[in-house]
Amino acid sequence: MINKNVKIAIPTTTSDGLNAQVTRRFGRCPYFTIISVKDGEIDEVNVVENSASKAMGGAGPMAVQLIVGTGVTVVAGADYGPNAIGALNQGGVSSYGYPNDPNITVKVLVELYIQDKLPLITAQTSAGHVGTGTGQGMGRGQGRGQGRGRGNF
């Protein structure tokens, strides 16, 4: 049974409120559209920029801190990595999935939540560690030797 008086965070690609397109990227979404639902009706809509979206690592837990700070108790419409789902569970935030529709809007997703038609998610739904790092490790001359060995062994 879902809560009909709740604050829901939905990861979105734009700041267009109820008309924004939902993105499955939780920790790295550009925006969270936050919907207050009272007595099963949309009451208030706010959009916050996700400051964690460009983090080198730990974007999921950072995004959780951001939304929990706004009073959110439900997240819907995303894939959740292992760190994000752990932080959501620890923060007392219920996580819900999404229908198989890549063009779903915030308004439609909230209506599906209110109708209890979204799956409750309790474990990770995507792999973790999908960061924004450049991956310049020991290969391609980016290591300590900078590719100057020239094969002289």
C-alpha cells in the first residue's frame, strides 16, 4: 500500500516540472523534480538541480543526501546502483521503478505511483561505478613512464 501523503523525487533531464522527461539515471540525473502529494493529489512541484551529477565518484549517495534534505521519502523512476540503494534504504526512502516507456513524463509517473502501479525496488537495479573519470591509467603512455621506454629492456 502506497502513501497518499508524500514527497516524491523523480530524476529528470530538464527542469520542466510535471512535463519534464524522466531519466533512469539516479545519481547523475541533471535535475530532481520533487512532487508533494496530499490525499492522493499533486499538491506542489519543485525542481532542484542535482549537484552530484558531475561528481567523480559517489554520485548516488550524494544525490540521496540532497533529496533527503528536502524531506523526500519516496524516489520513483530510476535505476539504482549498489551505493545509491544502500543510502536510500538507510535514509528511510522507498524506491520505486518505472514502466517500460522511455518517454514518460513526471506527471504520468506520479499518477502511476498514486495508482500503486510502480514496482517497489529493494535491491540495486544497475551496476555501480559508472563515473565520469577519464580512465587514464597505466596504458597508452599515461603511466609513470609516459611511454618513453622505447622497448629498451
